[in-house]
Amino acid sequence: MKIFKFGGGILRNKDDIFRLVSLLKKYENQKLIIVFSAFYKITSKFEDLLNIYFSENKFDWIVFNYIKNFHLNLIKSIFEIKDVEISINKIFKSIENDFKKGLSDNYHFEYDKIVSYGELLSSFIIAEYLKNQKFNCKYVDIRNVIITDSVHTEAKVNWDVSIKNIIKSCISDNFNFCVTQGFISSDKNGNATTLGREGSDFTASIIGFAVNAKEVVFWKEVNGIYNADPSEMPDCKLIPEMSYKEAVEQAYYGAKILHPKTIKPLQNKKIPIRVKSFYEGNEEGTRIIDISKFNSNFYPNIPIFIIKDNQILISISSKDFSFITEHNLVKIYSLLSKYLIKVNLMESSAISFSVCVTNDKFKIPKFINKLKSMFNVLFNKNLSLITIRHYNSESIKKMVNKKEVLIIQKSRHTARFVIK
Ligand code: ASP
Ligand code: MG
């Protein structure tokens, strides 16, 4: 049994669906559990719909029609099955009705309910198309399977219950493929929850863990994992093999290739992970495995560059210029947790505390406003956070040469820079 995961970045249009089908033809007689994200940028569109509703108290027909037409046009371009079109129209009617009835004040609760439709739509359309193309497949609504707590938008998985459900629902002699959704789940009361943005990778990992998969394969727009983002550094190199530990570190520091929570469960069972190209299925890609044979937990030991743009550095000091104490930090951290803001880097001095975070246009203004009622707050926008794993003087020169550096942090394996 293998797990395949396909993300929204490679599910853009009908050609991608046709490519998917010809790729899956090669595995027709194997047992696969296939995890899909929402189609290209659809999650962000659903977020827009929700954010406009919450900030301007209106239902944005333009955004809604964009999402609806995207799906309807896609169906029309791949097959002519009236029933599927009718089902999709029904789903959009129910989204419209949700908004018409009025959403509750609980943003995160409503977020999970609305944004989940992205994965439900993509997986349903693809499952119907695969059945139409004579694949022997079953469609599973993963919300009935992966059960979480009720921390909406960042839910924690109840592993025991979810593993039992996965084994019951996703494996059977009666079908070869099980088609399901990444990212979405539900709490014990049946309310929709989600596992965090880009969380479909994590779903594939949970399922891989549950069924003791032979391998979990992430099909991507790139050929595998490089030592930098190929779109930002054209001379970067493909890494054929990587240790779990190195992969965990890189994901933690913000390498875009896999969601940070993905690696650990698979590492625990030593299940190999493969990242490979959706476009050139013959390439080997990158294998993430237990590389004890190399005598290094952090293999490969070459400079690896991770760049996070759109960062904001927020410096917080007490209004009376007294020291920033544990008492102040508790207040700052509870606000970060309240607004679900992840700290990418922090630094403290005697009278100030700074956090570097992604400048989310909805969360950050609220956070800063609230902070200002308790502290003096200064901030710097449009920054980049550069992380270099296995740094040396040459790699540092390459990345930060002549740029204005606001913060430098170095440890044995990792150097980090906040730059303008
Ligand atoms: N569709 C979700 C997102 O874009 C989950 C995922 O793609 O992994 O964040
Ligand atoms: Mg995605």
C-alpha cells in the first residue's frame, strides 16, 4: 500500500487532470490511497470570501462566482456528466445558503466549515472522473475518519481514533484506489476542523502511518527537494537523498516543500517519503529516509537556503521602559496564540522583545492593535527571513551581501538573518 498526495499547485486545469489520469494508469493494479488538496488557489479564494464577510459584512459575489465557475468550467472541459454538475451546483447552493442564513461570530469555526469545501469539491470531481475512466476506486469523506480536537484552523489529531477509522474506511479488497481529501477533518461533535494551511501533506502522513505504508509519495511541480527554491535560485541542486532529521529541520525553518508536521510520524515508523515531479514521473526525485549509514543525522551536509518573504519584525517594549519580564512575555504569547500567529524568529533584550512573523493582512493589524494597548510597539515591514542550514562564509556572502541586516542568529548548524 502506498500513499500518493497531489497538491493544488499541480491541479490547475483540465490538462493537469488528464496528466493525473495517465500517471495513475501506471498504478492501476496497485493499492493506493490518494490524497487531494483543493484546486489551484481555491483555498485562498475561500479565505477571501470569508474575510470579506467578516470585515465588511457582505457576501462577495465576484469571489463566489469565481470559485463556482472555476469548478463548473473544469467539469465541462473534462466530461459531460450531468449528475456531477448537478451535485456541484448543489454544493454551491448550500455554501450560498450558509452565508445567507448568516455565519456565527466565531471566525475560526466558520473558517473550517467554509474552507473545507475546497477539498470536498476537488476530491469529489476527481473521484467521479476516475470512476468514469474505469478506475476501481472508492471515495472517502475524510471528515468522518480523521478526528481532532476543536481547535479550529489548527486542530490536533486524535491518533487512536483516527488510525482505527483509517484502517476501517480506506483499506479493502473491493477496490484499488481510495480517493480522499487532505487538510480537513472533524471534531468529535462532527464539526469541520482543519489541520493548518498546507496541511494536506500532513494528512498523507497520518494515513501512511496508520496503514504502515510502503512509501508516501508527494507529487510536486518540482523534481524533488533542492538546496534552495528553484524559482528563487536557478543554480540550486537537487538532493537525491535526505535524512528525516534534516527534512524536519528544513520544514520547521519554512522550506516550502513539505508541511512541518509531515515528517515525524513517518520517521517514527521509518516509512520512506518521496518527493517527485508530477510532470516528469520517471525522475527519481528526492527520498527522505533513515540515513544512519552516513554517520550524520543531518544529511546532506551542504548549504541549504530557505527564504521567507513578507515578514514583519515587531518590537515590543514596556510603556515605562522597564524590563520585559516573564509576566510581559505571557501577555505577548497569549495574544500570539489567540490570533494563531506563528513566530518565525524571536529575540529579546533587556527592555524589548522582538518577533519576526509572516505579515498576514488580517491577523497582524489586530495583533498590533491589541499589543499597543499594553506596550510600546514598533514594526518594520517587507522583510525577508533567510535561513542557511550548514552555513559557511561563502553561503552567507551569497545571501546577505550588502543587504541591511536587522537580526542575525547563529547556532551550530543554522544561521538566520532578518534582512530588508
Ligand atoms: N488546500 C489547503 C491549503 O491550500 C491545504 C493544502 O493545500 O495542503 O492550505
Ligand atoms: Mg495547497
